[in-house]
Amino acid sequence: MMTNTEAFSALTEQQQVLVLSAYAHDLTMVAREGYVAGGDGLSDPRLLRRINEVQHRVTSAILSRLKGSLERYPDEVLINVSGAGDGGDEVNARLRSSFRAAWRIAFGDDLGERSRE
């Protein structure tokens, strides 16, 4: 199976924007895990801070691709700093799962199942 970085790097910029947008959306649902159910409090402020930082990097990557800017993280670095790379803690595992869910939303299949045109 391809790594998240390999699969992402094989995409066109437009396809990358699609995956990153789906990932940004899915991250908002991951962030809900840090809220107190039925209230305004936070059950996991560290998770929410981490998601906010990842959201910042992901939305910056979307913007740079839409603008056609080459001043951006290389794909491997982006995948790692957005939490979708290998390794890390249980939050990283959750973020990798979220990235793969975003891939399914964007393309309708699991990461690495078919070649991209």
C-alpha cells in the first residue's frame, strides 16, 4: 500500500486541493471530540489546539495551491506537519485516519486503490 505522502504527491494540484479541502472539513469533526457533550466547555483543549494548528497548515496549503504559489511546504513535509504522516502519538493515528477518510470523500475509493490520471 502506498504511504499517504506517496499517494498525495502523485496527484495533480487540483486533486491535492480536493483532498486537502475534504481533510480540512473532516478535521472539524475530529475537533468535536474535544468538546463537552451538550455544553460549552472543552473536554480536551490540547486536542483542539493541535487541530487548530493542523487546520492552519492545511488551509495554507490549499491557498498556496489555488494561487499557484511555489512558496509552500514540500508534499512530504506537509503530510507530516498536518498529522497525516507516519509515526506520532494516538492523535496522529486519528489524523491519518481522517486523511484517509478525506481521500474517500474526494475520490470515492481508498487511498492507493487505483492510479490517478
